[in-house]
Amino acid sequence: MREPWRPLLLAAAITVTVGVASATAQTVIVKNAPPGSPIELVLNTATVGSATANATGDATLVVKAPPTATAAESSAHVFVDACDKMRRVFLVEPGLQPPPPEPGCTRSEIAGLFVMRRITTFVVDVGGVTPALWLKQGAPPAEWLRQAAAGTPIKLRRRLPTGLVVFGGGSYAKFRDAAVLACGNVTACTSADLRPAYAAGVDYWITRFIAAEASYMKPLRVTASGAGDTFNFDSFFDARVVTLAGKVGVPIGAVRFYGKVGANYHRATTSTTETINDILITVGDTTQTVLGGTQTIELKTSGLGWVFGGGLEGWVTPGVAIYLEGGRTQLKGNNLNGGEGSINDRMTYFLAGLRVHIGR
């Protein structure tokens, strides 16, 4: 059984709404068919309703029968035939097959098995390249019927996609400790710890409410430079983070608010290059020069940490959304080379970018 108003992508384009005006009559609204085209509804093998699409591509049919003559509830597969200008919709019970498509007709099956009751509404969109089906256990909204009767286009609220979504974005990331540790107790030290960052990844929305995410984030290097009476140094911290997380979404119209929690794997390099100046010292009557020098100390780390965050995505078209997200992730790990040295830092990030739905 499909949940109310769960969208389902099709292989061909059609919009059909099946509802019930009373216990023994169903209303069928066909949307975005070719204007003036005949529309037919078939239950199993019997044609139970027909109409003609109006100038906006909508048509209304009244079916004087329940979904099945023997039960108040039945399951059905849904098929659609596109025959030149005609659109034919089949509701077929399990174990049965619809009649073969007529010559010149292209048939598409809507994946899934749907519960039909005496009051059920199906909505299928025929106007775009990627069709979609909605199901609701209830009569169609009265506003749809008024719009159909007036010959005006029936307005459907945009549905949030499920399935595969790729995304990319960028903004800023800030590390809690990297710059502080680089400067240490040197007062004449300048640092840049709020850094531009970019991210990319993929979501898979199992439903409109639950998803899994894999992502990659790369902030630019955190840098620090300082000097004392006898030395100066330059330091950088460079990190890359891969994240796996679960997401929970709350859809409101074409906007989805979400939170996420999961784990990350990081690799980072901390490097400091220090130059010690030559020093003149006097011992008795003798002045000597103690030579300085330059050395570089480098630490490479990797390890697992946690991540949490949240944001929102607004779907400006059925396939493209703008998103905003913020979160915090832990960078914790040990020396990649097995020696001394470790990291336990926090990164706070803010991102903005685009999401693109892939597939149907």
C-alpha cells in the first residue's frame, strides 16, 4: 500500500486522478493530455469511463462502480497507453493482464501495487518528461473539480523527489584549534582560520522522509605566520573529509527541512617551517656567531569522527533545488606514519549550493 500522496515516477507521461464522489461513484480527472484528445479508463478489461480533454488538457470522468464488484478494497497495477492523441488508463487487479496495446500505442506501467478503495484518488502527471503518480485514500479536493468544470488548468503542488540526488556547493569552514595551536604563545602571530570550502556528494532518498548521504568536503588551508626576537615561522593545516550520514527530512510543499548524523573519515597534514636567526654571543673577550637554520616539522593524520548538521532544500523545479546547510564535524586521528602526534579538532561549516535529481 502506498502512503497518501507518495510520488512515484513513471516511464511515460500521464496525469490521472481517481476519486469517489460517493460510495458508488468515482471521479476521474485526467490532466495535461493533448487538448481535444479522447480519454478512457479501463478496469481490468472493461472500459468504464470516457471523456474528452478540454483546451487545457484536462478531462473529468464519473465511474458508476466501485473498484471491484466483490470487495470494498482491492489492489491494482496501473498502466497507461499513449495512442497518438488518445490516453487510456488501466487499473488491473493482481493476477490479471490488461488487453494488448493497440497498434500505434505505447504502454507504460507505473511500478508498484496500489490499494483501491471506494474512496481513492490517483494523480498522475502527463505534462513533463518525467511523469509522477500520487495516491490518496480520499476524494479529490473540491477545488480540482471546480477547476476542471471551469476549464482552467488543475494546479498540483510540486512533490519532493525520492531516489538519487547529486549535489555540490561551497561556503566557509572554521576549525576550533588549528590556528590557535599553530600560533601557540607567540603574540606576533597572524592566522586565517575561517576558510572557503567546497563540498560535493550524493543523497539517496528512500522515502521523502529518510535518506542516506555520502559527501566529500575540502576547506582551503588554515594558515598562520609568526615571529619572535630570534625566529619566524609559517604554518598550515590542510584537511579533507569524507562523510557517511543518515538524514531525516520534513517536507513542507516544495521545501524539505532535514537533519543528519553520521561518521566521517579525515586525512590532514599539519606543517610548520621555522627559521632561527643567527645569534652573536660573547664569551669573555671573544664574540662568536651561533648559526641558525630552517627546519620543517610535518604531521600527517587520519581517523574517524562524528558529524551532525541540518539544513533545507527548496525545489525550484522538479529536478533542481537550492540548499543551505550547516553542521559540525570532529577530526580525530593519529599519526599516519605510526609515530607520535595526534589530532582532535572540530570543524564548523556552512554551505550553499545546488541539488539535482537523477533519473525518473
